Amino acid sequence: MACSYWKRKRIAAEARRASNYVRRSTATLRASIRKARGKPTPEDESKPMTDKEINKVANEQGATKNEKEFLKDMIKDGEEQKEGGFVELANNSVNVSSDNKISPAPVEV
């Protein structure tokens, strides 16, 4: 059975529409299942900020140059920690007395 060119084109367009509908509804269903299970959906997961975005936020929120630099450093450090970075702590020790008061350990020179 032969179909005309235009009829084949119409059938192909309807198939594309149906395919797009199924793809969208499947994605919506998956997102609702993830949300019901307490997992973040792809829209909820945050992407790391670019340097341009960091500069923009710091320039908007910082009043002085020092504040802007501080905000840039703070945002970059926060982004690194999200990506699995680590923070090196200083080797400080403290003394805890019998009444649970914390005092810094004496510094040896």
C-alpha cells in the first residue's frame, strides 16, 4: 500500500510529537519518584559558580574592596569544599580544666 509523500510526513511529525510527550512525561515521573524518595532532582542540584558569577555576587554585596575580596575568597572556598576538597587545620591544642573551661595551651617559643 503506497502512501503519499505528505501523508508520510504527517505520520512522522505525529510520531515525533508522541515521542517528545513520552520523553517529557517519563522525566517528570522520574523526578517525582526521586523527590518522594528524598533524593535531589537534577533541577535541585546546584552547579558550581563560575569566576564571572563569583565576581558579580561579590561586587554587588561588598561595599569596600576588602569586603569584595573577602567574599570572593569565601565563595571559592565554599565551592571547593562542595567538590570534595579539604581544609587543613592548624595544629593548636587546648587545655580543659576540671570545671570544663577551655583555655588555650601555653605557647612554646
